[in-house]
Amino acid sequence: MQSISPEIIFRGNDAWERALPQIINLSKRPLILGRSVYTNGIKNKIFRDLKNQDLCVSSANIQFDCCYEDISKIKNIILSNNHDAVIAAGGGKVLDSGKYISEILNIPCITVPLSASTCAGWTALSNIYTKKGQFIKDVALRSCPKVLVFDHKFIQTAPSRTLASGIADALAKWYESSITSSTIDDGLVQQAIQISRVLRDQLLIDGGKAFKDQVNNNSSWRNIIEACGLTAGLVGGIGGEKCRTAAAHAIHNAITQIITPNKFLHGEIVGVGLLLQLRLEEMKNNNKLADQSIKQLLVLMKELNLPTTISELGINVFENKNLEKIADFTCRDKSEIHYLPFEISKRDIIEVISNFEQQKIKI
């Protein structure tokens, strides 16, 4: 079974208002799920609009990431109040939590992304973390969200940092899928790879413009937020599991195991993982273009103020056995690293990260 996309997608300015009749048909007692205090204004608007439609609506927040403790708490709230749908309004962790809770309770999920930081509003997938933000596993869901509301006016209120993170995460679609799935004899998979190539080109060309000028009448901004929030999800939907992740996400998952005082966004860490994946391809797969790809990515990443090394994520890999911890988790059984078409060992990870962290890269 393959779940390719949400059943209904509303996008553009005032997408929320246009989605209201559909939501009213789906639910009479929805729960609005959020997290950040910075999005309270939008969540309050969603609450008021639903209340004005005579729905019995309430709201709740997750406290941490998409973790079992929060999932259990929200599930009990839904059961106690007999809610019949979840409206997940927020970033990737909120959207993943809403999808997962809806799945286990068999009620509809309506995703309302409040940034373009991930494609979580689209996908039939939830990433599970610990309370401290350490990746545990991803869970394939039976279906994508029932309704996706991608309102540009909501997205525009998000910090610019979230857009930069979304661009890095979406770029990984090409670099990961093109190496894991290039030899698969499946038309849909090959079409998904080509979509990811067009996605990459658009992000490289317009990503910097969109980041610098985040206004609604800027076509670059509109195209890039939809590339990050919608097209990136479509690639995984059409292409399936191997078009989603490889070394960049495997290294991301490993880096999250190291607890740091400062919290970094998903795409910010994936971007660092992407640079390391290209170094691995150069070292282990004789990829002659990897170095050029790294230089091209570094230009954009600097423009987007994205971290480009693990040290810039607040982690010294040369202390507290951090390097060994990252290598162990990256190479564990069932890690996405094993989707690569060549063998990767812990020693390879240690060597690549050590070299990458020690060298000073100049553009």
C-alpha cells in the first residue's frame, strides 16, 4: 500500500477560510493541537473561526517533541472530551504528533503548517523522539492527512530561520533519492527522482531570493514555501520509502542523540548531514562531482545562515565520545544509511566527520 498525498489540499492566501466548509463536514468536536507560544495568535484565530461555526472546539499543546509522553497525554484528552478530529497547527513536531494520534484513534487529521520548515503536513509518516529530542524511529502511517491547509498568510508569520531549515530539508530529497533509487526499475520511483531534481534546481535558484524577501507578492517566496511544504512531500509519496531518506537523515538522527543546550531545527541538522553524505560519496563511491556539489550547497547555506558543521550545532565531536556515539547510531541496524548502494562502516563515519570538522572550507 502506498499513501501518496492528502485527500484534499487548500493552498494560497486565505486557504484556511476556504477550508472551513470542508472541516465542518468532517468534524463537530475538533481538538486544535499546537506547541509554540509564538503561534498562539494563529491558533486563537483558528479556534474563533471554528467556534463561530458552532463547533465544539478545544485546544491542547504538546510540551516536548513528537514523543510518547505527549502522545499519551493528548490521546487521553481526546478520549475524555470525545473529540472527533485533530487539527494540528504548527511545525513538523506538532504535525507529526497530530498525524500519529489521529492514526491510533482512527479519527481524521487536518494539518495546518505554520511554517515551511518541513513537509510533515503532507506525509504519511511520523518521526518519534524522546522528551529530550533524541530520535527514536519513524512510523509509517496508513494514510496521509485527510486535509492539508497550506495558508500563505500563516506561513508568512514564521521566523526566517524556519524557511532556511525547510530549504535544507527539501534539498536532501534529490541528494538522497538520486543515490538510493537510481537503479530501481520502477516508473513511479524514477518520476519521483526527476521531480526531486526539479525541486533541487528551484531551491538553488530561488532559495536565496525567497529567504531575503519573504513577502506574499514575491513569486520566489511563494514557490519556495510550496516546494518545501508540498513538493518535498509529494516526492516521498510517489517514490516511497527509499525516496525519502539516506545518509543525510541517518546522520541527523544520530546527531540528535547528543543533548545540547541550544535546540536546532530538523532541516538545520539535515543540511549538515547532507554535506557529510556527499563527502561519503566522494570517499566510498568515487563520486567526482561530490566536491562541486558541496561547494554549490555551501554558497546557498551561508546565504541562508545555516550551520555547515557539527561544531556549529553546538557539539564538539572530539569530546565525551561524541564521535563514536554519532557513528554507532548512524550505522545501527535498520538505519537509513544502509540504503546507500555501498557499504558504510562506523570507521567510515568517524573518518569523514573528523576530516570535515577539522578542515576549514573556504568559498
